[in-house]
Amino acid sequence: FQAPPPGQARAGEVLSPPPAVRVLDQEGGLVETDDATSVTVQALGAGGEPLPTGGGATAVAVSGIATFTTLSIDSNASSVVLRFTAPALFPASSPAFGVAPGPIALVYFTR
């Protein structure tokens, strides 16, 4: 991973720093000439269940690095893993991180 997600994120907020993955050759070297590989990310909860995401779940490599600049996790969870896939490449997974509840968006008062 180029830039793993933060140790603690907030639901609905863009991950900072943005997660990024590197396209590597068979020897583990960065493929700097790759400006076309489309990488997809899926957020998985502790039990492997898919979690809702916002922003962009697909990024195209630039100089061998695919960066997810608008990705957010839209629900809170204690242990989230990002799974990255691309055609003809081995999948990769991030270290686990937590997602705290996001800011309150609406408050109702009742009598």
C-alpha cells in the first residue's frame, strides 16, 4: 500500500490520507508506466460483510499508483478492511482500521 487509511476514520467523511495502491511487477517493482489499470475497492466489515461506501470506489493508476481521493465508508464499524481488485492482478487488502460514527446531520425535537 502506498498510503494506508487512517487508524480511525469517521462514517461519511472522505478518508484522509486517501488510500492508494501500487501496481507492481513480478519482482515487486512499481510499474511506473502504468496509466491505465482500473482498480476497484470494497470495504469489508469484521465478518467479511460488504459495507456501504461513498465517493469513488474505482480509481485508475497514474504512474503505477491508484489513489482513492474521494472514498468514504458510510457506516461505522470497529474493524474495516479495504479489498482492492483489478483485472489480471492479485487482490490486495489494507490493514484493519476503525470507522467512528459520523457527525450528526439532523436533530429532531419532540414534546
